[in-house]
Amino acid sequence: MFSNTREGLALALPAAIFALLLFILPVGILLSEAFQSDAGWTLSGYTDFFSKPLNQTVFLRTLKLGVLVAGTAAVIGYAAAFSISNLSPVARGRVFGLVILPLMISPVARTYAWIVILGRTGIVNDALVGLGLAETPIRLLFTETAVFLGLLQLFMPLMIISLLSAMENIPRDVIPAARVLGANWFQVFFRVILPLTKEGLVVGGTLVFTGALTAYITPAILGGSKVLMLETLLYQQVNVSNDFVSASVIAMILIIMSFTANLLLKRIATARK
Amino acid sequence: MKNAISLSALCCALATSAFAQDKTLTISVYSFAQDEYKEILYDPFEEICDCKLVIETGNSVERMAEIEANASNPVIDMAVIASQDALELARKDLLAQLDVSKLANLSKLYSAAQDPIGDNFAVGYTFYASSIVYRSDLIKVNSWADLLDEKLAGNVALPNITGTQGPLTLMMLDKAAGNDGSDLTGVISEVGKHADDIVTFYSRSSELTQLMNQEEVIAAPVGRFAWSAFKDSPLPFAWAEPAEGQAGGMNVMVMTKGNGNEDLAYQFMDYWLSTEVQTKVAEALVDSPANAEVVVSDEIADNLTYGADLINSLNLLSPAEIIDNREAWVEQWNTEVIQ
């Protein structure tokens, strides 16, 4: 594309310098604190972190909710993306607009909407009490269920967009051909659609899982201190305890979890070739 | 000659102006009510001292971290923080011992505010009571023990132990259980047993205001400084006067060690402690006065921690006890309550 590599490098240089000075360097310094002590380099920050029962619980809860949110988003996302991809071009454009609409609204506003829905005087409790299914309003806020719903709603559009983009690349005749050759819908999905959309699943899965791991507002508002996740714990370590070592350890764990999820999804996708 | 004199006068005026510009005092304060403070305290003081105030705001942890990070060359001259946080800074040798002879208004303060953490490392500028705010149309709270009563299960929020209200609440729960409130180990375990009955453990009073206005919570302990947010609500909230009494705390002024701006800092602290400023701050319902000479109307007093009788009746938790035990309390809290 360029007459020589120097031109390409020159064009990339400003962005590279920006990323190096304002992202890689400060994050590197911050993360290196997780390996330092007065005696030198150490892993004691990690052993200390995982020796505490609260931290173990928070780690497992974060992992569990991340997997659940990504898994559920994939299931719902495939159904939504498949139906959208079969619409007429005009209808597809309109529905796609609706899918990305939530992304244009602040996560804070979207999360507060859940308070209106899940609160003691919210729509769900009004319906439960009104239908006689519960005598008094039940506790929905500050539970793992509330955090799960909030995160799922927050990141679902990313999964649908990724899968839709992958599905639009499937040749139009492939699925009818599979059906004509006797494949049932279960076989069509696992032997045709899934292999052909695996890249979309890897991208969507990574985005949703990583997003669920690192979202702060939703767990903070819908979970509070009773449903701590790694990111809310990280905030607490910095802003309440002024413990930057533990915060760096948590940040490193989150990065490792994100990379591992991406590698794992890619490995799964490759294995299906 | 006339021109030369005019030129000299202009030079002098410019030099004076430049000097005034250089004369700055950097203070570190809580971020709430800054508009009121600007009008009542900051702007009038800048006129008096012919100097510029640089205001740094943030939560206690952030501001304490800033003081510690700049210990060798302080950027903050004077700060206002909770008494236990002041003691923590003093123990780290980050605070200057105050020359109280430079604080003419010190003698006007309630005795508890004159040397709250010992060795004149701090001086109190406001007290706050801490009790239970509740929905008066639904319940009546008579004791701190009501917070853990089965009748209120699923309707109560408690402050997190990491905030200033947390240890005060635990002290009063311990007293309500018939103990003296000095050893919080037992009461933390008790809260742990009731953890599922607690809606949430809040960190900021603004968080609680929202929860109570959304009817998620009908009773919770809170500092009196947050009462104004409840009294204007359309919902009927009441301030409890429990049988065990109200808890209390104090915020203090401190000066950083070796800041090089001591005279201006003393002048500012003394101005803040004056009857005039403390009265205006109280009338704006910003802070309850530590100056015993402040007189406010009954209506204002109702919203504050005001008067010798009330202040002397408060159950205070010693700053040293909080600092000495905080780490162990948080550890036990994280294991038995939050988990």
C-alpha cells in the first residue's frame, strides 16, 4: 500500500507514542507493583490475595458471572442474530438500529433503569404481589441475579452485533442445502452455523466476558457491597483501603482472565475446524 | 519627576499585586457544600488575608494519600479530616504540632474539640451525632438493637465498617447488647449472623438517601450531617433517640509538618473557628458548630448536632481505638459479614 515501510511507520508513530506513554507505560508501572515488596520481586501479593476467603469468593463469583453472562448472551444472541439475518434488508437495518440503541445510552442510566424494574416498589414486585405470587415484595436488588441481569442487558448488543456480522457472511444456500440433505435444525446449528460463525462467537464472547469482568457501574449499583466482584473490590482497595498492591494484583488477575478467555475461545474455535 | 513618581507607584502596586498572587494557602477539604463554604469562608478569608486559597477536595483516603505522598515537600498546608484519620497521620509523623497560642478562638470551643487526639496535633471544628433514621409511618425505633430485630429483617441497611459510621454503629449495637462497646469482635459476629437480613452495607450517606427514598430500606444508622437530605423528602422520616443514646464523631483541622505556610494556615484555622464563621456555617446547615458561643434558632438547631447537653451526651469511640483495631475489624468483617 505504501511506497516504503517508512511511510507506514510514520503514520502509525503518533498512535504508537500515545499508546506507549499514556497507556502501556503507566499500566505497566501500576501492574509491576503487584510483583514488588520491600525485599524485591515477589509473588507474595498473589499468595496473600488468594489466601483470604473473601477474595476467593469474589474471584469465583466474578468468573461465574462472566461465564454465565457470556454463555447466556451467546444463546440469546444466536437466536436473535439468526432471525435478524433472515429479515428483508430494510427491516434488518431497523432491527439492527434497535439492537445498537442501548449502546448509545449511558451504562449508568441503563443500570438505574434496573432499580425501577427490580426494586421493592418496581414493576416485577408489583406484578408478583398483584398476581398473588408473593405476599410481600421480594428482595431482587443487591443479589447476584440483579447483577447478572444488568450485565447481560449491558453487553448483549455486542454479542448480537458480532454474531450478526458473522452470519451475514454465510452463503445464502448453505442452510437450505443442509435441510434438503436431511439435517435437522440441531444438526444445522452445530454442523453448519456454529462452524461458520465461530470467529463472531470468539469476538462476541471475548467482548462480553471481558466487559462483564471489568464493568464497575453495574455491580456497584445492583450488587453493592453484598455482591462484590473483582472490579468493585479493586475500587474498594484503592479508595477505601489505599492498598495499591492488592489493587494491582486484582488488575493483573482481570487481565489474565480476559486473555485466557480469548485464547480459550480461539482454541475451541480452531478445534472445530 | 511627577512621571517618575507615578512610575514608581505603578511598580510598587504591581509588585504588591504580584506578592499577593504568590501568597497562597492550599487546603484539603471534603467535597460537599463547597458553594456554601466559598461564600461563607473562602471568599471572605481571601479578602482578609489578601491571599489566594487553593482548594483540594476528595474523600479521606485520597486526601490522606496525597499528604503522605508529598511528605518531604508538602503541597497541602492544612486539611480537615475525621479525628481517627488525623491520628493516623500524626502517628506517621506527617502533622505539625499546633501552637495553640496562635488560635485565639480555641478557648471558645467545647473542651472535647480543643485537643481531640492529644499533643495538639488537631483541633475539632465540627461534631456530628449518629443515630437511626427510619420511616415513622411504618415503624418506631427505640433501640439500636431494633436494627437486628427479626421484625425489620430485609428492611435495614448498615454502614460498611470501612467508613466513619461503621465502627460507631457497631459500638452502639454492642452497647445495646449489654456490653460496654469497647470490644467489637462479638458484635461483628452477630452482624454476620444477620447478614442475609441486611439489604446492603452502604459506603456513602448519599447512597443511603437514595435507598430510603426508593423505599428499599426503612431504617438505617446515619450521621446527622445527612439529615437535611431526609427531612425534605416526601416520605415521613424520623430521627431516632435510642435508649442507649446517640453515637458521635468529630472532624478536625490539621496542619502538615514543614509546609512553610504556617502563619497563613493559623490565620485561616482561627478564622474558621471564629463565632462568626461557625454561626454562618451552622445556619447554612453545613456543619454543626464546635464553637460553644454559637447561637442559632431552634429550627436550625433541630437539624444540627447542637448544644452542650447533646454534645456531652454523645457516645464517642476513641480515635486510638479505631486506628489500633481497624485492620482486625475489617478482616473479621470481610470474613464473617460481607462474605
